Amino acid sequence: MENNQNDSTAYLKPGSLPINKQAGLAKNKRLSISDGQLKWEKIFKGILRIMSIVMLILVIGILITLIVQSIPSIKALGISYLWGKVWDPVQNIYGAYPFLMGTLLTSFTALIISIPFSYAIAIYLGEYNTKGWLSNLLKNTIELIAAVPSVIYGFWGIFVLVPLIRTFEAKIGIAPYGVGIFTSSLVLAVMIIPYAASLGTSLIRMVPSPLKEGAYALGATRFEVIRSVILPFTRTGLFAGVLLSLGRALGETMAVTMLIGNTSAIGNSFKEIFFGPGNTMASVIANEFTEADHTVYLSALIELGLVLFFVTVIINLIGKRIITKFTNN
């Protein structure tokens, strides 16, 4: 009977531990590793939480600073500040409407111009030409466009684009200023193309191959695959790239300041407004902040920053809502 007993120690080499003891040591070792991993997991989670709280405090601090510094202007001008059309620091008359309209007009015009180019680049690099020297060249060029300082775009617009726009305006019977909202929108469109294009390229390359292969197996052409498979699969990310581009356009300062004409006057017709000189909230702050010589003037400029902050937040919330709707559908 003793020979028939299942004694694990009988099959061990001399000097070695029994199998059950070896299993216990391995189990303890796994438990100790798990405890260490759990410890570092808690530390990493705590670091992420602290960083998130710091970012939240930073945003709240910026908002509180803008509100506190805008109080003199809010008390002196009231809510009429938002739709006032006159900006005259000499007479202490301040209206944000021309700059609000200029900001929205330049940003959305640039976005409308840039979307076809951004999506075309994303589809070409993500689906048609994913490898090779041409693909790498285009990808590096897109990254370079995003890295070029905005003042360089301003100089390019002044010396190259403004003469062309001036000639075009003369042909259509508009005062040939050259600078203006349309000119700054064109340059701004070039500047924001890389944001949506780069994100779109990465998303299109991440589309699962079985989805595309299944569509091809059913007889779909490449255009039909892009329209019916790739774009629906990546529409949330593509819209997020557009939202990122819009946020970049809203806050652009230097290139717009150099090309928009820097005037608070508003034209009588849409054609005069769109092709004529204007101003944005960011550009007027950059131009006049150092010239603010009294409290209300300085506070009015800071209140422009507060308005721009709220405009950006509202547009992002609307964009998030649309993204959520796309995701649910």
C-alpha cells in the first residue's frame, strides 16, 4: 500500500524541495509580484489624478483671473459691451461686436476652406498611398506646415498673397485693400490643415482590414469602401480633428494680426465685411494691450479675452455633443 501511495517526494532529485513546497513558493512569488504591481498601479493612478486636478485648477484659475480683471469693464459697460459696434478708447466707448464677428468669420471661413484639403490628404495618405517616398514626403511636409511659426505665414501672406487678393478685389469691384478677413482666412486655412489631416490619416490607417476586405469581397470599389466603410467608421475622430483645427483657428494671433487690417469699422454689406479690413479678439488684444493707459480700457481688453474664452468653451461643448451623437448612432 505504501508503494501505491502518490508520494510526490519520491520523484524528486536528492536535495530538491517537494513539489507541493515548490508550488507554494511559486504562488507566494506570484502574490508578491502582484502586490508590487498593485502598489505601482495605485501610485500611477494617484499621479494621474493629481495631474488632472492641477489642470482643472489651472483652467479655473485662468477663468477667475479673467473675471476679476474684467469687473471694472463689466460695471462700466454692462451687457451692451457684447453688441456694441464702436471701439473708441479716447472717448471710453467699447464694443466687442466687430471683434467677435471678425473672430467667428475668419475661423469658420478658414475651417470651411481647410476641410476638403484635410480630408483629401488624410484619405490619400491613409488609404491610397500609405508607404513609399512620396507618402513620407507628404507626411513630413504636413508636419512642417504645423511647425512653421505663424509670423512666417504672416510675412508670406503680406508679400505673396496680399498682391494677388488686391488684384482679385479690383476685378470684382471692391476696394483693393489686399488685407482683410478673407486674406487672413486663407492663411489661417493653410495653418490648420495639418491638425485634421494628421489625425485623419492615423484614424484611417487604423480601420480594421477585415472590414475593408469584406467590402472588396462583395464587389465594392475603393471609392465605395471609403464612402461606406472608412468614413463612417472614422467619422467621430475626423470630426474631432475638425474641432481641434477650429480651436487652433480661434486663438491664432500673429498671422491674423499681420493680415486682417486691424480696424474696428464694419462695412455696410457682407461683401465689404468679408473682403474688407477687420479685427479679431486676439489681434486687438495683441495690438492694444500695451497701449491701455487707464483701468476701463485695460479691463475692456481683458474682457475680450474672457469672451474669447467662453466662445471657445461653447464651441467645444457643441462639438463634444455632436461627437457623442455620432458615437451613439
